[in-house]
Amino acid sequence: MKLVWDEFRDAVPLVFHGNPYLGSIIWFTVQVAVVATAIAALIGLPIALAIGLGRFRGRRVLHVLANAGLAVPPVLVGLLLYLLFVPTGPLGSLHLVLTRRSVFIAQTILAIPYVVALSAAAIQGLPPGLLNQARAFGASRVQLSVLALREARIGVIAALIAALGSTLSEVGAMVVVGGNLYGYDQTLAGAALFEGNAEHYEDAIAIGYVLMVLIFIAMCALGLLQQRGGGIRMRFRPAR
Amino acid sequence: MSAARPELRPPLLRCEQLSVRRGRREVVHGVSLELRAGELVALLGPNGAGKSTLLDALAGNVPPAAGTIERHGRVAIALQAADLARRGVLANVTVALAWWGVAREERAERAREALRAMGAEHLCERLATTLSGGERRRVHIARTLAVRPDILMLDEPFAGLDAEARATLLEDAVTVLRSAECATLVVVHDRAEAWALADRLLVLIDGVIVADGPPRELLERPPSEQVARFLGYDGSLTDEDGVLLTRPAQVILDPDGPLRARVVHAVPLEDGARVELELEGGRVYATAPHPAPRRHELVRLRIQGGARFPRAGAGSGDGRSGAAARVHSVTRGE
């Protein structure tokens, strides 16, 4: 217990005394988490709405695939991206391998199934009468989507929490495709892994503590939003 | 505002030989009907008759498998489930107006007006999740009224309410719906609701409209044995000419009555008992006041009214003239 406390105490000065190494990792981690979750939400929520509200063939298959995406090993995603991005790969001309952008892409891809699967489940759990009544009143697709997201907001925010959690803590994909390069494209989780591999266990644990604090702050913020019933003000426009 | 009687106004909704499928099964078969402005029509039928399916098709939510539907004006339908969004009551009504396409500046006033008409204005600031079943139904109907459709459809608007809530909601709904200028079609499951609400009653059994007319007229002179039984004619007396169907209100226990019967069952009620009586030619049901006769007791009775139908192949009969003649003879004990 003493060792654990000592590591935490040692990490505090690193954070508050302007250690540029730790500061840059925290900043990059926050950037990756926010951007990857936001892009995953932008891509995933329309897919979740299509699965939850749509009446097309194959939507169940789509939902099963999204559910399966939750269990895909991040290392496998990283390997596939690596093979796509290496200079001899199909997307080699984009020069993405071992870059920060590849980390953003990997974490976004890992976050999308969380947004899709959990949001679609929340939308499908809405009372069908509510949505059918909106359709009967002539609600447009956009209005119906806004209604569904608003009504399923607790589940949708839970999906965003899960997606954010994955972007903060997953390392498998970003290590393979980004290289986990010291001081360049490391996230906190990647840096903890790096220090652990270098047998700098004190530093690894200290970084882990910082990561936990960051996760706690992010989850508290989203959790509060969720507990307030979403607190999202959405305006409805008349159908044209 | 037209002062013409509903039957003189042009139809707002007309369907011809309409058939509707649910999945692979045809649920509604060859229905033809018209709805006119100012008309308040109840669609009554047993569970699974196809009432909601017919309503969905008429509202345009389900495509017809065959036949034609003409609509002159916009249709608003209040579905059976009174599911409201998790927001305030007023917001629930205004959002329905937004979906309908009402301009933003008109929404709040129209929403309040509709809620007031349904006796729910005091609920404006309440969260929908805190409403009772009756209050939810009021808001549900109010938001459908608020859009001011040309054709209004309500699918079992009183479903799932206790007797007291149903009675008060029914009373308010009758007032509001009767003053509406639109054509109104209400699906009801309970006969009492149909009598209270409608100017015209449609009876749908097994996907076919088997009766269409004013409720009192249909009750007094049901067009077929099937309709009579559905409308509560549960007693049946058979003779060589046909069958006489009776409702409990038409069977009167009277010590001086011309008919003699034996009590087969007696089910206690609040103010007496519902008794099943066996007599020559069949069984009838009556409501007896306290003290009700006991099982196996012999009683005398008279039958006032009833609907008579000839046996199959014994000439035409619609329960009208034959019924009147038979009632006369039975009442006099001939």
C-alpha cells in the first residue's frame, strides 16, 4: 500500500510542476479522446438511428455486426490499419503509419461500435407507440431522429461514456499502427505501457493514476449529464 | 362553418372494397365506407376483428392490399398507446404541432386551447412521466385535437382506464368531439362507449363491416343474428319459425308473466344478481334485484322486445318486422 501511495505522491509533482513530457501526453490523450469520440458519435449515431428507426432489410445484421465490433481485439484493428497504411499497402500513399493521425483513426474505429451498438439498443427500447405517433403526426426523419435521441438520451450518453472510455484506455491498436513513439504519439495508456515495458514501474503506475483521474473526471461530467436526464435542449422545426 | 347536417356534406374520407394485410394474413376484407365532416362514427368490434388495422389503413399508415381510399384533407390519428415524450405536457402537445407543421408562434396557444378543451390545462407544467393513466389519455387526445385535422381518428382512446377515469374522460371527450367540425372515427371496444359517443356505429367482425347505422337503431333492430349477439343479445329461444334473441334488459322477472323458467345460474352483482334462466326453447339472461331467485328456483317472466331471426333457409329476415311480431306474441303469452 505504501508503494502505491508513494507512486501517486511522486506523480503529483510531475503534473503540477509543468513536466512537459507528462503535460504533452495528457494533452494528446484528451485530444484523442474528445476527437475520436466526437467523430465516432458523428458516424455512429446516424447508423444507430437507422438501425433503431429504420425499416430496411439487413438492419438486424447491422446491429449484430455492431455488437460483434464490441468484442473485436484492438490489436487486430491495429494490425489491419497497419497493413492498410504501410507504404506498400492500399492506403500507403496517405503516409499515415506511425503518425498521430493514425492514432486518432484507430481510436475512432474502436469507439464506433460502442456508439452504434449501445445507442441502437437504447433507441430500439423506446416505446413504439411514441415513435409511431410521431410518424402519424407527420414528423420528418430529422424530427423523428431528434425525438429518438432525446428520448433515448440516457442510453445514448451511456454509449458515449463507453466510447470515451475505450478511447482513453485502449492501447492495442494505437501501439501497432502509431508505434507508441516516446513523446510523439503516446497517450497516457500507451505511455504507461511504454514505461512498464522499460521496467520503470513507478512511472508507469504514476501515469496510470493520472489516467484514472482523467477517466474519473470525464465519466463524472458525462454521468452528471446523464443523471440530469440529458439536459440537452433540442428544438423542433415544423415539417415543410 | 357549414350548418348543413353531416349526411348532406360531401365525404372527407371514402374507401371502396378496401382489403388490408398484416404480414401475409388479410385482416380486413372488402370494406366500403364514407365519413363526412361533422360526423362522429364509432367502429366497434371484438378483439382481433381488424379495427386498428382498418384505422391504420384509412389513416395512410398501412398500404391497402386491395381497394381504394380517397381522403379530402389531412388525417390525424391518435394511436392506442398513449405514449408521451419524457418532457412537459405542454411541450408534448407543442411538439406534435411542430410535427404537423404548425408555425412556431401559434403552437403554445393552440396547445393550451386543446388541453383546456380536454380538461387538462392544469397539467401544462407537469412532466408527462408523472401523469396518471387517465391524464395521459387526456393529453394524448388533446394533442390530436390541437392539430385540427380534417379527419380525426382515435384508436381505443379509453383503453386501460378504470371505470371512474373512463366515465369522466368519456364525458369530456363526447363534448369536445361533438363540437368538432372534422369527420371523426373512433375505435371502441366497449359498447357503452359507442352509445355514448357516436351518431353512427360501424360493427366490424372478422374484418368485415356487418352493420352500419345509428347506434340505437342497430341495438333495437340488429341486421343479423351475428350482430345481435355481438351487441349483447345473449339469450336465445328457438321455435319452429326461427330464433328469438334477447338482452338481459328485455327479460323481466314478473310473477304474473306468461312464461315459466328455472334458474340455472345466479351470479351475485352489486344490486342483485345476473340470472341464467332455462325455459322451453332455450336460455335467457336477466338482471334480478335483491332478493334474487336462487338456483333451481322456478320463476315467471315476460320478454319485452328482442330480435327475431328466421332459421336458415326459412325466408328473409333482418330481425325487424319478425322480431316485433314475436315480441308482441311472447309478451302476451300467446
